[in-house]
Amino acid sequence: MRSNPIEYAELAAWLRLLETPGIGWETAQRLLQALGSPQAVFDLPGQAWHDLLSPKQALALSREPTHLPDLLARTWQWLQEDEARSLLILGDADYPPALLATADPPLLLYLEGQRELLARPALAVVGSRNPSAQGQDNAQAFAQALSEQGLTIVSGLALGVDGAAHRGGLAGRGSTIAVLGTGLDQIYPKRHQRLAAEIKAQGLLISEYSLGTPALAPNFPRRNRIIAGLGLGCLVVEAALQSGSLITARLASEAGREVFAIPGSIHSPQSRGCHALIRQGAKLVETAADVLDELPPLPGSAAPNPAAETTPLTPQTDGIPPAQAQVLALMGFEPVSLDQLMARGGWAAADLSAHLLELELLGEVARLAGQLFQRRARA
């Protein structure tokens, strides 16, 4: 049976209130505080609205949006088609207290998947849409180690760090929650449709946007407050200085949550956002244990896990031929050019290129933009 079923008339009132142009979150919240429910709002005589609204808003609310009948029919059908789908309304008994405590909790959320994850401790994991190969590995390894300790990993289903964080969360017992910036019937980016299906089956998809809402640029920064609000803290893996991930971190800090950042190379633009956060007071983390140390004890947490107590990603050289192992040793972990490596090791260009190609095939080296190479620490 669907969790917290909603009646058709109640759904109609909610959609009309939230879809009326000119009725934003603050106005809708004021109406609900005064009258108790959307149905009570529309049961009032129109003149009574003038005590709570501007004349323009009152006029807008008196006119049913033209698209409402179609949206109502599609939303009702969507809810009936799958028991994994439901709505979460501000005031519901299972509305997450952490999200409720934020400055701007959503009035209504569309859910698809395991609704019970909302009751479990969570951590936001965010970062660049274009991370380095090492950043991608870090995101998945940290998320998996933290999920294994019982934290639900919350992220935004974007390319890069978000996707890696969701995969790591799914690999652990804590699972993952994806907060979308579109309607739940409009998975974005499209290449994450399979990942979204896995999250629906094992985790939870969430959106405050009505069905059919496409990928609109202003919606993504706004959904970040939900990512930040659901977690006990926020871990930033890689981020440039002008990054949506820093918005999420700021929102988490403003909500009184812990902010964590993984440091990186001083030469990498993708590390500068994390370094800025650390200078502002975010905790520098090298292991999952560094995160867990700052959080309240997790109920039913697993026995101490070496993956959480030690650096999740460490360099490995077992099974690597001596020549390639020598290349790795001289690379370090900073991005480096072919010319720099030739100067360090005295190799001919053809021999060094062959070694690097072999290391790429082994997953030990990543080729970066600008003909740079970087060693990857492996789990």
C-alpha cells in the first residue's frame, strides 16, 4: 500500500496553489499557516483573500491555471501506476526533521523509491561535473565507505562527482537519495537514466518540481538547498571556485551542518573550491573516518571498517612491470606533462608513451586535458 496516500481533491488543491503564477513559497507558506491546508484556502470566499494577499495575487489565485486539469490527471495517474511513488507534504509525520529545520523547506516533494530512507542519517556528497579521474574515484570510494557505515548518500544525479557518489552509496548498506532539478518523469542528464532506475530500485529519487518540468537552469541551484538540508553534513570532493557545489556547502553551513572538503593539487582548478572551503573553516578530510569523527554516533552503525579508518584510495604497484612502476614513482600525484616525465626519467618519447599507454589500460594513469597525465590511487 502506498505510504501516506493523498486524496484526489487534496492533490488538486495542492497543485493549484503551487502552480498559480505569482504565488511563491513565502506566500503559499503564509496562506497555509493562516488557514491550515490548500483546500481551506480555496474554500474561502475570494474577498477574504485580500486580507492575506495583494490584489494581483488574489486575482491570480481566483483563476485556475489553464494547464492544471492536464497536470492533475497526469500526476494522479503517475501516483496510481506504481506503489513506489508518493508525495511528501510539509507537516507529514515522516517529513525529515533535518529538512524541516532549514530556512526554506519544500512544501511538497515527489518521491519514487524507498521512502523509508528519509528517516535515516544522511550525508551530502557533491562536486564537479567534470572531475579528474582521481576525483571521480575519490567520490565513489568515500561514498561507499560512508554508506557502509550506515549513512545515506545524498547528491544531485549530475554527471561527474554526483554520479560517482550515488554509485558508491548504492554499493553500501546506507544506499542513496538523488535530488532532481526536474520533474521525476524527466531524468536529466539522459545518460543517467540507468543510474536513476537503479536508485529507484534500491534508493530514492526526490523532486519538488511538478511532472513534466524540464531541465531549467534556475532550478538546479535551488534544489541544492534540499541536498544540503537532508544531510548531517556536506562533503565536497572537487570543485572550482565558481561552482554549484560551493552553493550547496554554503547552504549546509547556514543550516548548521558540518562541511568537509577533500584537498587536491595546488595546480588543479578543480581543487581550488575545496581549498577555499578549508580556509573558511571546512574540515580537511583524507579518509572516511575523518568525516565520521565529526558526526553524531550512527544508530546501528557497522563494526569499525578498515575502509573508513584508513585512506580509502592508496597507491598500488603489485603486478605492475618494473618499467611502468618506475614511471609511476616519478610521476607522483600531480598532473605532469610528457616532457616533464622525459626530463625526470631520461626516457625516449616513444618508450615513455608506450609505458603511459600501458598504465592507462591498467587504470593506473589518467590522461587529462592539455596532454597532461596523472597517477590514480586505487582502492
